[in-house]
Amino acid sequence: MNLNFASDNTGPVAQPIMDAIVAANTGAAMPYGDDDWMPGVRDALRDLFDWPEAEVLLVATGTGANVLALAGMVAPWETIFAHRNSHIERSECGAPEFYTGGAKLTLIDGEGSRIAPDALRAAMAVVGTKDIHGVQRGALSLTNVTESGTLYSLDDLDALTGIARDAGMGTHLDGARFANACAALGCSAAQLARGFDMVSFGGTKNGCMGVEAIVMRDGAKHWEMQLRRKRGAQLWSKHRYLSVQMAAYLKDGLWLENARTANAAGQRLAAGLRRIGAEMAHEPQANMIFCRMPRAMHDRALGQARYGLMDEGERPLCRMVCDFTKTEAEVDRLLELLAG
């Protein structure tokens, strides 16, 4: 049994998506997004988000989706407000600054990788208030599910995006785990996205081979964003293979079904970890868990299971993530190993 809980990126491609790729792998198809599948993808995402004028660009990576979206929202002399643990700060190698031409990241602390409204207001009170000598306010970027496996509620998102809009800022959602957030909150995609101008709608972590959608509420930015995608080396020649992935991902709600399965495995694992003496670092609300456990417990699983080890010590911090293929048997076997 392959017990790999290191990341949802370790999971395979969902069979309907692989079947769609194989089915598309014959004959000729127009390149660069002019394939026959892309209009259907755009229309499906317009319906899903209830943004009838939205435009959609597909890219191959989550970083590409995030940084291109932000580049389309901020000028080089502006700042992006984000959590200190956000992916754009911790895991994108300076790509947001590079693609925006040097826009600053203003980082905000908050429990569970969430920004509180008062913390956002406090940051805005000292950033973007100066004259020509200071950076200007540009955008707010939030992540749901957060990098700590926690969730913003819909009310949380409404409050934060409302503050940003009132200040004249754009709003971006890093939705690498967008589907997991919808599944955990029991909400629609339209509800989750309602306060945002651009959304990175993730597929790769949830059963796709490699595709992410930049969904922009304002279709007027489409031409600019196409140019940014090309200049940023994210325009695929054989684009059909991105389009058919996203089409299959959206068909019959596969995106949400996969996320529900991953979340259920994550919740089963979290409950079991508590039973055997692990301590949650953050309340796990979807498919990602951060917990501390006795060193002896961790040592028992060495060589037989893989997951993230964030630090050392007598009670090391561990990161465990369930993808959509994790079974109850795999979860239970990991717990048996840890419990000894």
C-alpha cells in the first residue's frame, strides 16, 4: 500500500480527465486556445461563477495563474495585501514581484493563515497613505482553502473584499483548492467567488494533469491578459490538452465530487490523529492537516509512509494532505502505523 500523504499534488489524474486527453489525441486541432473545446470551457465557467461577461484563460501551473492574475490588477508602484503564509509569499520564488514588474507584497499576520478585517484595516492605515514617495494600494489576495488547511467563511470573504473594494482595490482569490473550499463550506462556486475580480480556479491538485483557469469577472481585460499570458510564457501551443482537461473536470460536477472525497479522507484522518494523541496546530477544515505528535509516533511511520515534516523536536510539526484517491483503508493504515 502506497501511503503518501505528502501533498494532493502526488495524486494521479482522474480517469475521466485522462480519458478526455486520450480522446482528444487524434487528428488536428487549432493551437493557442482556438481549439473546439475552449468555448465550452469558457461558457461552463461563466455559468458556474454566474459571471455572464467573464473571460477565461487556461495555464499549466498554479503559480502562473496567480501571478498573471495579479499582474493584470496592479501596477509596479502598487502593493498586494496578502497573508504572511500565503502561497504568493512563501512558495512562488518572487514570481508575483517579477510578473507585476516589481509590485510590493504587504504581508499581514493572522491565526490559521487567515487575515482578520481589523488586521487588513490596520495594514491599510499605514500603507498606501503616503504621497508620491510611498507605494499605492493595489489589490487584496486571499487563499481559500488557506495554506494552513483552514477556511474563510463566506461572511469572512464578504467583509474582506468589501474593505478592499471600498478602498478602490482589486480582489484576487488563490483558488488552488477552490473545489475543496466549496465542498467544505457547502457553497456554490458563485458564492465563493462573489467578492472577487479574478479567481485562480485550480484543477491540478484535484485530479487534473496540469491545468488552472484564470477567471476574470471583467471581460474588458481579456486582451491585456492574453498578452500577459503570452509574454509570461504560459500560452500553450497544443492548448487542446488544457481545454479538454478543464472540460472533463467541470463535466457532471467532477471537480466538486473529487474535492468532497479528498475532504472526507482528510476529516477521517484528523479525527483518527486526535484519537491517538496528535495535537492539531490548526483546526483542519478540508483535506490538509497540520499536527504535532510525539516523536516516537512519527518514528514508527518512517520508511512506510510519506508526509511533510515541518520541524524537528520531541513533538514535530507534520503536514498531511489527502488527495481525491485516498481511501478509508489507506487512512486507517497510516493511523495504525503511527499508533503502533
